[in-house]
Amino acid sequence: MRKISIAAILLVMVLMIPAVVFADAGPKSNITIEAVNMPDGICYMDLLVEVDNKSETDPDFLTDDYDREMIEILSSYYEGGWSASVVNREHIIFDGIKCKVVDGKCTKYFGYMPPDVFRIIVVSDDGKVQVSETVERNAFDSTIDFDYKTGEASERPVLPGLSLSFAVTLIVTLLIEGLLFLLFKFGFRKYWVWILVINLVTQIFLYAAITFGTVIGGIFFAIVFYILAEFLIFIGETIAYAFILKSKPIGLRIVYAISANLLSLAAGLVLFGLLS
């Protein structure tokens, strides 16, 4: 039993490395712009946000990698208090502004800490500027349909995106806990139904908490509810496994429960960072 415990601890330490590497890769919001009827040639896309005073252009965009005139047009845009978010560093967004147009379509991502309320701005290589109507998003991970010609922009329904994230995180969690079961030699055939049911319930609870937080208070509350939900899940699963896994001593059950939760949490943080 001691060898199993030591092996489990070592496995936890190894698999927690991604959580350290991605220490800031917790649940991050994401905006995906699906643009149509885009002009041919080079296009720069940014998100406009309301500010009291426009900031200076981010030096990263004043290099030979970008067209200076197009950057100047984008950065100097300041109408009705709206300013370019990425180019002027109004928000922390780890994505560029170049839009690769193919057959009049372009997919653009804005991740990490994008705004809840914004407009889409596009500058083409002929100097033309197109600005969308105001979008107020409701989803943690939003997909926005944008028609360049009309300026119309709208958020897609939340459910499809959540369903994909739910499926991915559930499968990864089940794989992790299944491997730990084999390591701890609890008897997978005897308890696999319990693993499935417990993780299905906790994942539903987690995504319900994120959705509820988003609805009542936007992205900030979604993150707060995510943290609270993960804390409650950690406690709940530890208690549940301590009572259910009776084929081993109570100490080993608790070690397993804590290990499973730590590894699942680490994987969840990385996955949220990659999926958002």
C-alpha cells in the first residue's frame, strides 16, 4: 500500500506540472468572430470599447509586420468614446488583429480578457473603415456572426459551445480518474458506474454554475462561480469517494479522492485555457 501511495503522489506531482506552467490558464473568456462579405486584401480587425480617454498605440503594432497607415487609422479611431481595444491596449487580449480573408470570410479570435460590450471595427488596405453595431454578449465563450457589408453583428446561442466544452472536460476527467483507479487497484469493474455518475453530476453542476454566473453578472461572476463550484466539487467528491470505495482503507480512499480532484482541476484549468 505504501508503494501505491508513493506512486500516486509522484503521479500527482508530474501531472500537476501543466497547472504550474499554465498557472494563469484558468477559465478565460473568448470571443470568436465569424465574418462574412469581407473585402479582399489585407484587413485588420479589432474590438471597440468605451473609454474615457484613448490610450496610445501599443508599440508591438508599430513594427514592419504591420501597415503603418492602417494601424494609424485603427488606433486613431475615437468616436463617441469608442476606441480600439487591442491596438490601444484597452483590454488584455492575447490575439492579433490580422484577418485572413478567404472567399469573403474570416474567422478571428479574441481571448483571455475580452470585453462584455463592444463593437467590431475593420480597416481594409484601401483605408476604408467599417464598424458594427454594439454587441453585448452573454456567453462565457461567445461566437459572433458579423456581416461586413451591413455592419450587423449578433451572438450565437450559448448551448452548442457549452455542450462541446462539457463533453471534452467530462471525457478528460473520466480518463484521469479511470487511470488513477487502475493505479490504486480499487477494482474498476466494481466502481465504474460510480465514477461515471459522480463525474456527470459534478460536471453538470460546474457548467450550471458558470452559466448562472454569466447570466446574473457577466464574465466576472462566471469566473467567481467557477471557483466556488470547483471548491464545492472538491469537498463533495472527497467525501463521496471516502464512503464509496470501501475495498481499501479509509486513508487510501482519501488520498485517491484528493489526487483525482487535483489532477482533474489541473486538467480543467488547462482545458479551459485552451478552449477559451
